[in-house]
Amino acid sequence: QVRLVESGGGLVQPGGSLRLSCAASGFFFNLYAMSWYRQAPGKERELVARIRSGGGSRNYADSVRGRFTVSRDDTSYTMYLQMNSLKPEDTAVYYCNWRDPIGDDYWGQGTQVTVSS
């Protein structure tokens, strides 16, 4: 079955960096776009970044563009999110997402990122 497992979250000071990972299994990862979402307390889940199959096309939310970089390793079925210059407003639970060809969404369990001094 489909499985998405995020890791790499934690507590970091403003201006710091973190690298999140999403390990995928149960589907042909290399054929599909993958996404990172986040959800802060009291807010709706929002799209942070998306990377197309092959890694050639990447899209970012305006709030993270220039600070975050999404990448993927198709040999290990892993997606990454490098987060630099972190701000307190980046505090959220970060989720890995795959949408299958019929439009069903699959999510990981999430990883907490807290940016605070």
C-alpha cells in the first residue's frame, strides 16, 4: 500500500535551516509529481512546494519562494524540502502529499517544524 513517511522536523531559531525528507513506497514514485504542504494551528493546510516527475518543474508558495528548495531522488523514492532563513511564521506541521491518477490524496503523518528563539 501507499506509504509516505516524513522526517527532519524540529526546533530551530529564526534564520536557521532544516531539511525535511519524505520516504515514499507503494507506487511508482518516479512517474508522479509530489508536494509539500503545511498546516499551522488554527489555519488551513496550504501548499508549500511541488515538484514534477523528473524534477524539472518546481512551484513554490509566494511565502517561501527564494528560501525553500524542493528536490527529489527517484532512485531512493525520496523527496526533500530544504528550508533556509526560517521565520516564526513557518512554524507548522509539514506533510508530504501524493495525488494519484484518479485524484485521491495520500498524506504522511507529518513532521513538526517550530521556529522560535
